[in-house]
Amino acid sequence: TELTPALQTAVRDKFQRLEMHTSRALRVHVVLVVDGDRHRVEATVRGAGKPLVATASTANMYTSINDAAHLLDRQWRKRKTSKLRHRQHDSLKVSAVRGLAL
């Protein structure tokens, strides 16, 4: 089946918001599947680190696209927050060691 221009635009618009999280190039692979009355979207984002994967299935393709994009956005923010906390924790360790008098 052909992908309509409206679906192409919806996919492009929803997944472009992931670019605001990084200055690096991202590769986004999106698969749209219709199983009877279920519309499933499988999306994978490859960039730095492990790939992020999201799957959403609803009765409406546009809702599935939105849900998958939202899941990836949440995963990306969680990864970014985790890295920042890790860096902050490491810098606190270094500051504590520098503060010790030898």
C-alpha cells in the first residue's frame, strides 16, 4: 500500500521534535503497519549510544504515530537526564577528593 502525503507529513512532523534534544545527526526508522482494525507504529532512533525503540498500537494511525513519537521523546529525555545526573555525581566526587588535605 502507498503511504499518503498526509501520513508522511505527520511522521516527519512528530519525529522531528527529537532533533531538539541533540546537535548530532539522528537516524529515525519508522514502520507503519495495519493489522485489521489496529494501526501499529514501530520507530527506532539511532544516534549516539544505544538505539531507542518505541511501539504504539491504536485504532487510529495518527494517534499511534503521536504515541510512538511521545514514547521516544520520553526515552530521550530520560537518557539525557540520567547522563547529566551521572556527570554531576562524578564532579561531586572529584570536588570532595580535592577538598581533602593530604
